[in-house]
Amino acid sequence: MPPPATTGATAPSRPTAVAVIPARYASTRLPGKPLIDLGGLPMIVRVAEQARRTPGISDVVVATDDTRVRDAVEAHGGVAVMTREDHRSGTDRLAEVAAALTCDVIVNVQGDEPLIDPAMIAAALAPFADPAVEMTTLCRRLTDVEEFLNPNVVKAVVGQDGFALYFSRAPVPFDRMAPAGPDGHTAVPLRAFKHIGLYAYRRATVLRLAALPPTALEETEMLEQLRALEHGIRIKVVQTELDSIGVDTDADVARVRALLAASPSVSRARPVHEHHAQS
């Protein structure tokens, strides 16, 4: 059976949650990426606005190592905190902020997804109605062979209970019985899922995770979430039909600007088939 579908439902006694958006000014491909203008607003401000629209999020905090990012966020009425410059990862930056918070759950929202749908954030929050859940993330069904074979598209292998078994850049799971097509590749297996890099954690879990040493599988695949699995932290995976646009290149910037220009009300992710239709 597939991972549980997104419902958006939450328990009446849901835990308090804060969205934290790590934002580094330095970027190899897009210097100053958080401050790139998208329809009249810096990208990081658009991300914060989307997070703020999420039911169940009590506060939104941008975690940055650059005063220019902090000043831009504050100029638009947001909250930003300065963090150390030497963090190895976004999780480490997240943990520095989490240590000063008093909420139950921390949501790690990517700072380069300005059109993220609040429903995706809400989907990652919903499982925390179960006190046994420590960490969550999202996935969507993979149907495109090129995506399945692309090592930059991380695949999630999910058990029948909806918890992650593994994450990999390799095309997994492998369907041994599927016939190969004319190009030598088999069809995408039914239970192939793309991992969507939105995470939510119990506050204590993110603090524990950041304090743990990197693991062999994490360093082999270059996937930080494997540190959690190797240290026994279970990750609940919620299936969604939504996807978002990560801004990593000039072409991504142009695409988001075009979407905003065509429809100023565009501020949400769309079902993945709509993304493919415009690719």
C-alpha cells in the first residue's frame, strides 16, 4: 500500500509548530539567492509568506548568516535571526535556532521554493498528532523514467506503515520482473516515489540529530536524512500530489518570474503534471 495521502487533517490538540527557513546568502550558482527579486519581493520573503499562511504554524523564523538577508526579512515585517557562518548543513543551522525556541515541532522549509503550497507544510505537520512520530517528510509518485533515473532526483523507499526504509539517488526500487523497453530501461515501478525535501521534527529530535556524527550511508549518498535512519530515528513519509519549484538556476528564476507575471495570485504549488506541462 502507498504512503498515506495528503489530507490536511489535524487533531484538535495539535502540537505548537514553528517554521524555520535556513537562508545562506552565498550560493555557487546564484550568489545572493535569497534576495533575488521575484515579482517585487525578495525570494526569502515570498517563502516566509507562504509558510505564514499554513494552518498550525504559530511563527515563521528565517535563519541566516548574512545581515543583508536579515534586513530584507525585517523590512517586510518578518522575523530573522543571525546564526553562525560555519554550519555544515541546513539542519545544523536549524538546530541552532531550535535551541532557543519553546515549540513542540520545527518545520524546515527550504528557502529557495517561493511558490511552496501551504498545504504541503500542513501535510508534514499532520502526523504529529501521534506523539510517537519524531520526524516527517513528503513524497510524490514517480512516473517519468528520466526523473526516476536522474541521480539529482532523490527516491524514497517507503514501507507499508508509511515510514521510510531508505532514500537514494539510485533508481530504486528495482523491478526485477519488468520487461525492458526499446531504450533498455524498464518502466518506473509502481512504488517509486520522489522525495520532497520538506522536513518537520520534534524539537528534541532535531537537536539530537544535529548532535549526531555523520554516517557512512549519509556520506556515500550525500543525503543528510540517512543520518536519521542510521541512528534509528524513524521518518514518517506523507504522499502528496503537489510539487514545488526549487530555484537553483537562472532558468528557474525566469520561470518563477513568468508565473508571477502571468498570474500575480500564483503563490502555491501545483499538481506535478501541471509543472511538466509547462516544462
